[in-house]
Amino acid sequence: MSELSFRKIELSDKFQARELLAKSGFRGCEYTFGNNFVWRDVYKVEICFFEEFYFVKQLEGEDTRFLYPAGNGGTQRAVELIDEYCRENGLEPRILANKDKAAEVERLLPEFIARPVRDYYDYVYFADDLSELKGKKYHAKRNHLNRFAENNYSFEPIDDANIADCIELNRRWCEENIDVDDNGKLEEQVVVRESLKHYSELDYIGGLIRVNGVCEAFSFGERSSEDCFVVHVEKASRRYQGAYAAINKELVDFLEKKYRYINREDDAGSENLRKAKLSYHPAFFEEKFYITRR
């Protein structure tokens, strides 16, 4: 009988999960407790703490997948536990892992193969690049910032006193950007609302920009590793050119060089989002692979 017993993730799991996540030091956006928690309903997230591992299971039926577990346990043991669970539950093992872990699994367990999933690659940037925007490659970004700077704007950290302003901007953003048939954006908005609802409980770090006293942009996230901060959410009004460029830079500056890298997550296969993320010139991709049986 499988030794893994999955259940729905709860806020009370935060401390134990983060302890194991910190031990792994993975930079991927999936390796943050906030990400696991706020996607719990959309992705049917269930978790299991076993031995020195933090297991995360997502989706259902033939779509079921597992994140390579965080923690101190060995690679072969981790895969064998997931494989055993899948056999007993009539599932094909499908494990999402970074490049290093995928290669290690293939070396230790030749019956498994790893295939890249480009749409899930995270875009990781040097924090200094996003803050300083030096050189010709950032000329257009500097122009956007200069245009935005013509407005009477201010930046402030997000806290309990102004979270309602972020919620109101998000409501406006939805009206401006989402069609009723756009399931991807509708699901994302479920996650954004959950993130704002539990902002303090999840210990998120972020800030908002006001123009003439009105919230017109906000962004927030959390650390994934000692040297990497993940930006989970970034929203800005259409009313001001350069608002996205401004909140991007302001948040990085607010972090005060505590992190070398900024992970701005994946593009989910969206060509427009891919173009936008590439325009900031990532330092590297946090590559993702599906590990399955050959």
C-alpha cells in the first residue's frame, strides 16, 4: 500500500512547507507556499508531508501531475514513492521538475525520461538589470518610465490599510481586459482574488503605485530561494503609459538588493506574454521538464 496520503492544502501547512521548500532551494515559481495555496481550487492542489519530503499533487484523472518534492530526501526515493502511489491509483506518473533534477532522475532511474515543457519555463532576471535598465537593450523601457514619470505618482508598500485599493484596481483591470469566454484569464483572476484575500497570512511582499492619489498599479510575490524572489502578480491600469514598467522597477527597488534574481514566472504559451517577458532580457530560464516512464 502506498505510503503517501494526499489531502487539500491549508494555511496551517505554511510553516512546515516553507521549511522543506527552503531546504531544496529551488527557484521555480511552483516552489513557494503562496503559489501552492492560492491555486488550490483551480489546480485541485493536494499535499502530503512524508519522511523528509513535501509532496504536491495537482489536477485530477489523466491530467494528474506531481511537483518534484521539496525537502531533504533522496531523488530515487522521491520518484519511487510517487511511482508507487500512481500504480495503486491507476495513474501514469508525471512529475514536473527543473533541469538538474530531471537529469538526475534520468541518470538514477533509466526507465524514466524527461521532456522539456517550454510553456512552463520561468523567466529569471538579474535584479540589477530590472532596477537600473542600463544600455541600448533597455532604451524603450526607459522611455516608458520617463513618460510615466510625467504623472504625479507615488509608491508605497502593500499592507492591510491599502489592500482594498489593490482589490478595486483588480476589479477595474478585469473589466478592461477579460472577456467572459477567456477561461485562462478568468482562472487567473480567481487566483489574484485569493492572493489579495490572504495577502497578510501568506506574508507576501509588494507595493502599489498611486497617480493623483488613485491606485493604478500593484505587484507582489515571495521568495522561492535564498537568492530569488518570485513576482506572482502584477497589474496596472491602461490609463497611463508606462505603468507596468514603473511598478516592475519600483518593486525591485523596494526589495533593496536582497535577492540577486527576480523570477517573473512563465508565459503559459501566450505569444504576447512571451514577447513582453523577453523584452526585459532574462538572465536565464528556469527550465521545466515532465518526467514520465519511457
